[in-house]
Amino acid sequence: MRDAESDRTGFRPTVNGLITGSVAALVLISLVAVIAVQWTVSRRNTIELMAGLSGLFLEYLELAVHDHLQPALEQAESITRKIEDGSYDVHDRERLGDLLTGALAATPQVSTIRVWDENLSYLAVVQDREGTLTVTEGDDRGKPFATNAAPQMRDALGPAWSDLVARPPQVFVNLRWPIRRQGEHLGFMASGITVDELSRLTTELSEYFDTTAFILHGREQVLAHPNLAITNNEFVTGNALPSLHQVGDVVLAEIWNGKPLGGFEDAANNTRLVKVTLAGIDYVVISRQLTVYGQQPWIIGGWFTHERVSKELARVKVAGTISILLLLVSIIGAILISRLVSRPVKRVAESASLVGRLDLGKVGRLAPSRIKELDEQADAFNTMLASLRLFETYVPRSLVRRLMRKGEQQEVASEARRLAVLFTDIAGFTSMSEMMSAREVAGLLNAHFALIGRCVEAEGGTIDKFIGDALMAFWGAPDKQPDVANRACRAALAIRDVITADNDNRREAGLEPIRVRVGIHLGEVVVGNIGWPGRINYTIVGDTVNACQRLEALGKDLDAGDDVTVLISGEVVSGLSTPFELEPVGAYAVKGKTTEIEVFQLLAHRQK
């Protein structure tokens, strides 16, 4: 009895106090959790959005550099090809001078072109700032530049960028190109491209992106900067570019002393982001290294105030503080505010997750918010979404998703694989299109490719390209698929079904039906990234591709008037693991193949 009474003498909260305290504690915990989620998601989204803006700025700047130098590269290629094919002779000074003069007049950023023969005698054309052209001849035997460059060019397989040359008040990028004819070394040529225009481009990009753009040569010399555009390169002295401390940009001068900012760096693209603090003000400097224009790397970048990055995070802090104060006034108000804040944050997180998976079709525009920070975040997200949808029009989404599953850092190397390849073609399309306007032709092809493209993707196929009215697809890459022959045949039969149904509708509408030929072949191809760094396609090449295209074209000779004619090779038949209804057609020799191909017509998928 005493024990029971002694138990009652301890602290015992009231029901009202217990409920009130519990609710208050739960609301407080919920509010803290919401604020933590809001902070994390908002910070992540802010970093991602700012990283996207910074990446876009660097892409524009890199493209500006490329566009400035690319015409000179194309010009040099044209000159060397004309000499190599015998149209011009390095010893015919008069005709060679006409060639160089015409080429130089068309490219104002190229200041000089010089062509050496095998004995280091040269013909040069020089263009001054007023566009006046001067032709000179000479002999560079014994001169360091020519004697050093000659053996390098004799062994070079293609063009090469050499280090910058500063000849006040101008700076040049040197492009060298060997000249050969039927394996014989005839000499080499060099172009000097001025880089003054790059400072004007940095000025334009600085104004457009509200930043200060720059281009460095190595770590210490400034190649292009808005201040250089104003001063007309008066800082170029001797044989050296101005240093970081000579262009009057105190933020740029501290680029290598800045503190790295986490979340922005992109090692794959050599992108670096640091914070520089001067007089109590924080600045963000973003840069990227280019290693294609000589032995010294070029570093492109820009800087802006850190306020642009921290503004969103600071506003989130304010919102959290206000929420805590409202909790002290009213628990109900705290719950309402937490919901008002957490719902749009959750929507942003869900939308960002869908964007990360490239499911842009499931992402809707974020609705405006009554909270300023979230409304600005919604505007920024909606702007990014509109840009991504524009790019999605030109990007093969299904292929990108598969490559993403292979790992972001895993390089897609070219390799030999045994794949199934499918070609389609519209019979009589040329005559059909002659009676249609350009808009009608485009509409017909877009609708046609939408129908058959879905059939290919439904079977896990990769659409390689559209060639006029033809579609090319393959199975077995990037994902390895053991049943590539089955998948390709099922896709072909699905194409036949949708074309047949579509033709029924066309006939009812009084339109001419579309007749399609399909060819499927199985064999080894080279698959991977094919192209050059500025334009790469994930594609396939090889004899199997050519044979498949010829097999599809063979349908013209074997066409019995069906809406869809599907021809497959004997290699495909041997690779089938499920029964299909086939009709042997015979062995045919196709263009480009030394042996005949056993051909079958695919009729139906036979049930077991």
C-alpha cells in the first residue's frame, strides 16, 4: 500500500498538459524536419541550377573560341588538300600566291599563311589590321622555327596547334599542317590566327551572363578579357601576354588562391569552382581547362558575386526563422506554414528526380508560390525544364537512359559485337512526295516514324538514325540482349500490324496507302561512340549494316504488293529461339557481298 501511494507522489502531468506538450513536441519535430528537408533540397536544387547556369556559360565561351578558330582550321585543310591533289604546286609561286591570297581575304582572323617546300623555301601572305595583303618569299633554312618544325611536320599525321606567339600589339595562335602527296612529304604550312577578337567575345558574354569572362593561357597569362578589348591589347609587351595582375582585375588575380566550393566541380569536363573573398565580399570563379590549342592549356571561365549563389540559401534561413517564431504564436499556424513550405519543396524534389531519370514527359511546370524564395525557385526550375525539353527533341532519350545505367563515369568504348540490324524503307516514296508540299512530306514522315519507332523501342531496340524515309535500328547494344533476333522479328511484325491498320484509315480517308519494306540481318559490327569530340554519335558500322540495307532493298524485287514486306537473312533464322512462320525465298547475291545470302520472308510469330 505504501509503495502504491509513494508511486503517486512523483511528478504526474495533467492530461491537458500531456496532450498540449505532445502535440507541441510533434509539431516542433515536424517543423524542424520540414525545415531540414527544405534546406537540403533547396540547397541541392540551388547548386544544381547554378551549376547548370555556370555550365551553360562555359559552353557558350568554349563555343565562341571554337567558332573563332574553326574557320582557320577549315581554311588550312582546304589549302593542303588542293596542294596534295595536284591542283597547286608548292614551287609554282604565282599560282600558290593567288591561292593563299584568296584564302586569307576570306578569313580576317587569320593574319598570315606560310607554305614551306621540302627545302624550307617559303611563300607567305600577310594581312594587316586594315586588311591589306602582302606576298613575300624567302628561305628559312637554318632558322630555329623552321628547322624545329620541319622534322615534326614530316612525322605528323595531321594538323597541330603550337604555342602562342605575341608580337605587340597582336597575339597569334599557330596552326601547322603537313603536306603530302601519295606518301611523299612536300613540305608544310602554318597559319597565324589573331586572338584579339576573343576579348570582344568575352565582353559580350560578360554582359549577357552578368559576369566577367576571361581566357587564360596557362595559369599566369591572360589571353582574352573585357579589359583587353578596351585597351586594344596595350598590355602585350615583348614576347609575353599580360599576367593575371596586369589586366586590372583583382578577382581574377586571386583565382589560384580561392577556396574550392563543393557541389559544383565537374572533373570529367575539367571544371573548377572557387570562392574568392576581397574586402569582405565573396566572389565565385568558375573555370574549365581546354587542352587542344597547343602545349599550354587554355583556361576559360568567369567570375560573379557569391550573392547569386547564396541568395536562395539565405532566404531559406529567413523562412526557417519565421516558421519557428510562428510556432511560438500558434501551433496551428506552424502546421499550416510547414505544409505551405513542404509541399512545393517536395514537388521540386520529385520533379528533380524525374528530370534526373529523363522522364520529362511526367514533369509538369511548378505552380507559383506565395513564398518569394519558392516562387523564384519555381521560375528557375520552369526555365530549366523548358530548355531541357528543347534539347530532348534532338536527343535519343531511350539510348541516353541505357547509357546512364552503364554508369556516368564509364566510358562507352567502341567494340565488336554480334547485333541484329533492321532497316525500313517506304516503297515509291519519291514519286509519292513529288505530289506533296514540304510541310505535307514532313508531316507524313513524322507520323510514319512515330508509328514504327514505338514498335522498335517496345522491343528494346536502339534507333540509330533516320535516313530520308528510311529507319535504321539495332539490338544488342548498349545493353547485351541474348535474344536479339527474336526482338528484331517481333518489332518487324509489330511494324507490319501498325502500318496495315494505318493504311486502313488512309484508304477510308481517300489517301494512298503506304507500303513498307523491312530487312533484318544478324552479324558482327563495330558499335560505340563514332565521330569527333564536337559531334559524336553512338552508332554501328560494318559489313553487316551494309548487307542489311541491301537485304531491305531486295524487297523491291520480291514485292508481292503487300502493305509490308519483311525479309530476313539466314543468320537471323539461325539466331531465333522461338518459332516464327517463315517462307524461304532463296539465296541471293547482294551488292558488296562475295557470297550469297539465304533470304526468308517473315510472315508471323507462331505460337508454341
